[in-house]
Amino acid sequence: MEANNKRGFVFRQYEAPYMSPFDKLFEIFTELITYTSGDLDEALDWLRQLDKEYKLTDENYTIDDFIEDLKKRGYIKDEVKDDGTGGLKITAKTERSIRQQALNQIFGNLNKSGSGNHKTKHSGSGDDHTGEFREYHFGDGLDKIALTESIKNAQVNNGIDSFMLTENDLVVEDSHHKAQMSTVLMIDISHSMILYGEDRITPAKKVAMALAELITTRYPKDTLDILVFGNDAWPIAIKDLPYLQVGPFHTNTVAGLQLAMDMLRRKRNTNKQIFMITDGKPSCVREKDGSYYMNSNGLDEYIVDQCYTMAQQARKLHIPITTFMIASDPYLQKFVNRFTEANQGKAFYTGLKGLGEMIFEDYETNRKKRIK
């Protein structure tokens, strides 16, 4: 199932003989929750419509049975709304399932690995062994001594009959540093993210959820903060990603970058980076008096100059910015190229389909940078 350009769905029949009726429906249900920004009633309405058209259920297991199972398994629960009426809402368990599904869809070919294993080219004290040995130096921990190799050296140097182990015989095994990465993911929620009949916010949400699940499960020592930017910028929690929607906003890229750098200044990790997903040009800045200067016509020099200044500031703080531009307009590419040059970061011009793979590949590349 996928969204078409008019916020509908293209549903393709498939066979999954080894999946239970619940599991078949649950996969579709979590996808619908993402598209409806967490609106459970709307998602269930879509599910009933799809059931009528594609006969997803039969008399042995109906949509009503599925809803009851969702309740029993803790995926939805009853709630009392502000007007006093009753209703249903999704739970944290469903939010986690949505992130897991996004991760499987986008990064499905990942192999499992140990936690926090951010290898760098820098050798030294760490806990990822290289298989290479060097002489023992004063200050090396005793737990780093390669005992077998050291005994071999002692036998070669001193003979077996008069065996003795000296400091000159000792060797230690090199190990890789494990770098910890602090990332801020910026998501554009300006109105252009749903303009012209194209839903761009849903793929961006799915990428954010997949990245969040990847980092929290595979690299738990890393940090990920997420912020959204429209007229202003503000942080959002990972659990709130399924509910994210665009607004009638302009694009205040400067505010987003300011907040991102403020977040990263408070991180102790050596390696820091900003990922920015956007499809439009900067069109808004907030003035010192609290008012907004907005201009949606072309590239406003006053606004873009402030963006370049922010890019330079991030560069001075050793914070690279990777821009994922979901647009192909030549004048926007020119802006992004200059912005990237000011920061000495990177830029990718991508369609929606390959966005997740590109972000993952760049994350994996950046986390292997040498610790300075």
C-alpha cells in the first residue's frame, strides 16, 4: 500500500500465507496510522473501506474482531475526550510498532550489531579489537595485555629452559575507539510539504521514525533530537512523530538551525551533526523585535544571507550540516550548493522514495569519522 499524489492509497493485493489474520491487518493498520497522523478513527475508516474493496477479512475474522484484538493486546485503549464523550486512542505500544515498521521498510537489509559500535579509523583504547599488536607502553592497562602473544615473545627472547617474562616481552592488542554521535534531525513542516497534490511529510515522518528506532536500538549511546520548523522551530519527542502534521507555515530555516545548534552545544559527544529535510526555500526570519519578515517570492537575499551566516557558525562549531532537498528547482539547488559550501557540509537532491536509504548511508558514513 502506498499514498498516491492525491492523498489516496494504491493498495496492491498480496499473499502472506504465514501471517495470522491479525498480523496481516496490523501491518496495514500501522501504515494507515502514519498517513492519518495518528487519527485512529480515520485510520479505521480507511481500513474498513479497504476491507470492502479487497476483502481483507472473512466471516471467521472481521474488522470488529481485529479492533477487539487491538484492545486486548494493548495497541489501543479507551479515552474520555475533552467534550466528555468516549473514544479510542493508540498507545505507546502502537507508536513503537510504527517506528519498528518504518525501520523495517527503509532499513530492512540491516544486520544486527552490538550497541554503540561506532568504529573510527583512530586506534587506541577502546573495546573493538583490531587483531593487530604493538609494544606495551607505560600507562597501558593490564587488561589490555595480550597474554598469549606476550608469552610467545618471552619464549623467543629468553628461551624455554630459563623462562622469564619482562616488560620488553609484553604486547597489547590495538582497539578502535567507539565514537558517540549526537544528531539533530530538522524536518520542514511548511505548507509546501503537501502542496501540488504531493504528500512529502509522510515519507519524512517515516524516515524520522526509522532513524529514531535505528539509533535507540542499535546505537543507544548516540543521541537523536528532532525539531520541526515552519514560521518558528521547536523540538518534538520521538513518541510524537506519528502525529506530526504540516501547518500554514512559511519556512524559517534560520530558526531551525539556531535551535539545532543550541541543542548540540549542550551535548558532550565529540561528534555532532545536523540532518535537514526540506523541500522549499527559506521564506521567513524572525526579527529582534519579535516580528516576522516573510517573502515567498523567489529567494529573498535578506533571508538567505542569514542562512549562510548560520551555516558558517555551524562550521566554526565543527557541526556539519547535511541537507536532503526534496526538490529539483535549479534556483533552489543553487541556494543549497552555496549553503553547503559555507558549512562545508553535504547536500543530496533526492526524491521521496530514496530518502530513507540516503539518510541511513550518510549517518553510517558520518559516524565513522576520526575522533579529534
